[in-house]
Amino acid sequence: MSDTIFQKEIRVRKVSTLDPSSAQGLADPTRIKMLDMLGHKPMTAEEIAKALDGSGHKKATTTIRHHLEMLKEAGLVETARMVEVRGAVMKYYSATIKVYDCDASADLKKADRLIDDVGNKLLKIMKGIHGDKRFTALVGKNDKCAGFLAAEILNAALARAIESKEYSEVLTKNPQK
């Protein structure tokens, strides 16, 4: 007979809606650093290599191109523009995902009430998504993925809001420390 020595209920603290190829694309610290850089401005493989070298992550341009291909296959970067330079084509890449390279875990521990308040507001939004006819048509009979699709819709809407001019104005009016 065994006695339970330790038991507690584990609560979900974060939601990440990544398919396996996106998760694989994020599995390397260099690729995460690249996504962070590409989230600020379009860059070429050569510019990425130079910027990484400047921050102590020396990588060959061929290695950067390999990482870019993996990120592109995962849908995390896209070619933003192509420029002809002396007969060669130079590709500029941009991130399609927002990566924050910061550790705010200590701040989040202090924000428990704010998280509860925002969670209650989001619950109303999530109920609205599930009740929307367009969502019901989208999910169809595949209700196994309903939670994932609702989270992806919310995630995409959040990404659009973060990229909006209005949110940029909020950030400039309320600069962080």
C-alpha cells in the first residue's frame, strides 16, 4: 500500500498556441534572438550575422541562412522585400511573431489581482468567441480543437492590437522605467 507524500493542484499559468513546426523553430536560442531582432526591423542574413556577432553570438552567414530557412518553414519569418544589388538579389526578412526577450517573472508574481481582473474580462471575450456564428462554422464538428482555435483567434487579435498605431501611442505616453 502506498501513501501520498505530496500532492497539489497545478494551474495553467501560460497559454502558448504553437503547432509543432513553430515550436521547433523556437527551439534554438539563436533563432529566438533572430526573431527578436527581426521584430524590430527587416534584416538580411548578413545584417543578422553582423548584429549577432556584435552581441557575442558569432555565427556564419550560412548558418544564419539555415536558421532563416527553418524559421520560414515554421511560418515565423517571411521575406519582407528583395533588392537587386550589383546583379545579386538581397532578401530582407521580418518576424511574423512577437518575441519579448525579457524576464518579468518577479513582476508577474506581484500582479496576481491584475491577472485575475484581466482573466475575468477575457473570459467574457472567450464566451463571445465561442458564441459567434462564424466561430461555430469555423470549428464545425472538430470541437476537439475549439479551445485551440479560440486561443489562436485571441492570440492573432492581440498581435494586431500590439502592432497598432494606437498601442504604440499608449507605450510612448506611458514609458516603462
